[in-house]
Amino acid sequence: MDTLGALTLATDHLMDQSPVGR
């Protein structure tokens, strides 16, 4: 997996756990 893909997944995961959501 490339760095950009990993970063996108990490950001998406953080957004999922954030109380604000997306």
C-alpha cells in the first residue's frame, strides 16, 4: 500500500472515531 492510501485510511479511521463524525 502506498503512503497516500495509508494516510487516507488513517484519516478516515480518525474521523470515524471523532465525536464530530464526518
